Amino acid sequence: MSPLQFYVANILSALVWAPAHVFPGVLLATALRLAGVSAEQLTILIIAVLIVVLAVVWALRLAFARQQCLSVGPENVRFEKCLLKCIRNSDQTQCDMPHFRFE
């Protein structure tokens, strides 16, 4: 690619990329302003969203650990140990199952 082609592509992509990343924030701010949301309400909304996101991440992590440990067998006491180790530790060496790892 010649330098001229590169600069043309680079400038055109910047003209598209920047508004595409800024515009959603502008829309959200405008919508919140039109709705008359106060700073207190916005703070509560942000905290609620963070709590929901953390709960979803935790639930997915638990489900993934349970799925990985099911090959040990849920009737076995080793299943519970595997599940607890996999939830508490992200280090692969701490889990009874060598192929399990949180990333």
C-alpha cells in the first residue's frame, strides 16, 4: 500500500470511527437530560447496573466451574472439592482437573 493510499484510508476511517464511538454517549446524555434524571438517580442507576453485571459474571463463572467439574461426578465428594477449588482459585494447578482454567 502506498503512503497516499494509507493516509486516505486512515483519515476516512478516523472520520467514521470517532463519531461511531462518541455518538452513543451523546445520545445517552441527551436522553438522560430530557428525562430529567438527577445526579442522585444517575448514581443509583450506575450502581444498580454494576451490581447486575457483577452478578451475571459470578453466575457464569459458577456455571462454568460446575460444568467443568461434572465430569468428576456429582455424587462424588471430589465434585464439591473440585467446584470449590475452581471457584476460589483461578490458578490451573489448584483445580483437581488439569484442563480447567478461568481466563
